[in-house]
Amino acid sequence: MPKPQETAVYTHGHHESVLRSHTWRTAANSAAYLLGALKPHMRILDLGCGPGTITADLAELVPDGHVTGADRAPGVLAQARAVADARGLTNVDFAVADVHALDFPDDTFCVVHAHQVLQHVGDPVQALREMRRVTRPGGFVAVRDSDYAAMTWYPASEGMDGWLDLYRRVARANGGEPDAGRRLKSWALRAGFTDITATSGTWTFSTPEERAWWSGLWAERTVASQYARLAVEGGHATEERLRAIEGAWREWGRHEDGWFSVLHGEILCRKKA
């Protein structure tokens, strides 16, 4: 088995169709499993914060604490800062960070949170070790990742089947693990955690508005994002094949009985005091 890459290429990139999905995310729809553990005074590190919508929500939930949003891509942090400024938040800051080697002292944060991050890194166990290192004793590491192989939809579509197969191949070629959700507990155990609560959650898209939004962003992502470029340059698909998958996404979105569910694995790991 090949040694995991220390770093991996971020498959999606930051095309508008990707950020459209990221800015839809909130603490309520993406971190509900964590919210019951939060206290107003907590200091939180939000890794892979992207455009900062979850980060800003977390900052509002810890008014006497502080949230640091961190991302490996410096460019997206300007958008995250703008979100925080628009909400008038003063207890949040942002930094560039590599989850494999965090530039924070031991025992710094009450909570270290990562949403849809470990599926894109070269060594998720090392990332979890780093997350544990910078967490205070008694604090929490909270991680949520989707599981592509467990995604399901209706009606059946050969084109959508082809999309799923292609995406998983491209993501793995880039050094990531698209079926991360089912592996989170295993990775946490290997990282040394012993107090782990493992759960799952879903996103479901079924109304006309939800179908149009979800199918539209994936159709665009398939032909216009960094993922599209990597698929072609890596020899995984031709541009013609990508256009066919784009069409399959748009066709699915037009089905009145269309339904799509995204399964996420979740872990809430408490660091021993």
C-alpha cells in the first residue's frame, strides 16, 4: 500500500460553483453534532474554513470566546473576513494553516473543528494528531466528512453513476480519500483518541429549488472547475465525457421526483484531561 502523501491537491478548487456550495453551509446544517458541546467562553479553531460562513456562526455561538478560521488557500480568506465584518463580529480572526503541521502551541483551543477537510489531505491520521495536539485537555476535536460511495439518488442514471466513479478516481489520484466519512472513527483511533462519539448526518436535496441548485453547481463544477481540469489532465476523462456528465446532472435536476442524499460521517473526540 503506498505511503500517504503529506499533502494532497484540493480536488474542487475555488471556482464560483464550489464557493456557492461552501457559502450555503452553516453551523446548523453542517456542525449540528458539535453545537451541544459549545460554551460561550470557548476558543475554537475552524480548519479548512473556506469562505467563513460556519466560522462566523461559531463565533456568534461563543460570544465570550474567540474563533480562528484557518485555510491553506490564502485567497479564500478575504471572503471569510468579509463575512465576519458584515456580521459585525469582533471575536474572530483568520490565518493560513496546513493541517499536517499547525503553527499553534500545544493545548491552545477548547475545540478544533474541521468540516469536509480530511477527505482532501494526504495523511488524515497525522492531521488528527495535530488537531489533538493543539486542543486543550478536556477539549474536543470535531470532524465531519462526506462519503461519496454512500451518496444515493433517484431516479437511476447511468450518467450520474459515471460521475460518481469519475469523481472518486480523480480524488484518489490527487491524494485524497473521497469515502472519508466511514473512515473517521478508524482514523481517530489510529491518531490516539480513546473517547470518540461517532455519528452520521445527511444533506437531502429534493424540492425544485434544491434540485436546481445542487444539480446546477455540480454540472458547472464538472466542466469549469479545477476538478474538470484535473480530470482531463490526469487522463481520467475527456472533455466530451465531462460534457455528457454535465448533461446527466442537469437532466436529473429536471425530474419532479428527483431526490439526492449526501451521507456524512461525524466524530466528536474528547482529549483526555
